[in-house]
Amino acid sequence: MPFQSKKFELSPKLKLGVGRGYTQNQILKTSAILCLIFALGLTFNAVNLMVKNNATPKTGEPKVLGTSDTREQVQDNAVQFTTYTVQKGDTLFNISQKFNISWTTMATLNNLKSPFYLKPGQSLKVPKQ
């Protein structure tokens, strides 16, 4: 009986895997490269955000709650101020209630620091209503 060769048919799933053996070293190299690319992307994004945040001009003026940061809108909706002269017995809280604003806003507008002592005759900026 002569030698007869038999042909075997591989399933489609097995055909895809034949001849594509990757070594563990190749897999590690590929994953390391992908991690480096990801880390570089995160670093670039962080640097880009820091540059954008530092590019905005910072002024020494205190911010008033409810006003906008853009100069164009501030010019259109400019807040006008009046001055109030502190009387004996006045407190920051009482003055802020007279003008219907919060005491923290009043302290910020006038660069007052804690403990917020007021002296009679002292002038305070108060927004007009």
C-alpha cells in the first residue's frame, strides 16, 4: 500500500492565527512604545494648559462677584462706585446691609484684611445700585 497523504482543512479562525506568532519581547516593546506615546500626549496637554492659564493678564485689582473677566464686557457694563465715610460704631456687616451687598464683597472691593477693623473717617468704595 503506497503512502497516501491526507489534506486537512483548517477552520477560518485557525487560519488567521497561523504564521503570526509574536514573541513576548515583541509584545513588551510594542506596549512600551504605546505607553510612551500616551505619556507624551498627557505631558503635552498639561504644558499646553499651563501656558494658556499663564497667558491671561493678571491685574492687582480685586475681583467683584458678578462682574465679567473680559474687558469688553466690563467697559459696557462698567460698575460705578460711590464712597462711604465710616462713622463711629459702623461695622463692615452693617455698612454692607445698608447698601444691600455682601460683607465679603465689600471687603474685597476695599482690600480689607481680617479682622476687618474700620476707623471713623475711613473712606470705603461701594457699588452704586
